[in-house]
Amino acid sequence: MITLEPIGFAYNERDEIRDDYWGEVISEIILDTSFPEESLCKIESFSHLDIIFYFHKVEKKKIFTGARHPRNDENLPKVGIFGQRSKNRPNQLGLTTVKVLNREGRRLFVSGLDCINETPILDIKPVMEEFLPKGPIVQPEWTHKIMKKYWD
């Protein structure tokens, strides 16, 4: 068994789970007091971070393990849960690359974090060019359709 404890929580204006319009959302991540403030030392020297979080509002009965149409849109192909980024995942983990705006002590301000208010944050990692894919990213055409308004 794996037990994870949040390292902090994200706070923003989004209280409802929605699929689109995340581009203007600014989130404040507040580090839990069980971690020293110095654990964020120099994090603002990075332009981007990977944030791993827990989809805490997903109802257990809605967790999906097979294949389904993304966003329940039957015009899209049926895709396995591990071939999409749905929130209704077996372990309810989210991962997003965000832009660092500022840090004030234990408070980290970021843009582009697609989680709702009071979301538990499980980990923060800096984005480094050497960890990015080498070569072109390949993805099915349908993914462009569902992402069209995601960051608007």
C-alpha cells in the first residue's frame, strides 16, 4: 500500500470541475508547515514546474479503468484510460506543467495549473530542458479537438 500526504494545497478561483478555459487561472500553492520554507529555495529561478496533484473531488464510483470516449463525446474514438488525461483515473493523479510567476516565502504563484480550489498538491518538480522529449511529439488528431478551448 502507498500512502501519500499532500505537501501543500492549491488555491484559485475555480471551485467547479470544468474541462476548459484554464489559461487565465492563477493559482497559489501554499506549502504545508511540515516542510521547511527552504524546500522552495530558488524554485523561482525556473520558468516552469511540473505539479503533481490529487483529483480530490472525483467520486470513487466515477473512476474508470477501461476504454471510453474522451469527454463522453461519441464522435471521438474510444480510448483506454491510460491513453487520455481524464480526471476519473484509477489513482486520481493529475500532472500539469505550469509557469512560475512568483514566490513569497511558503507561497508559490503559478499560471496554467488546471486544478480546482483546495486541491492537494503531492509534488513539485522543476522543468528542465534535458528532461523534455527529443524530437517531435506525436498525438492523435482528436486530441487537438478536445484541447481547442482548454487554455483559452
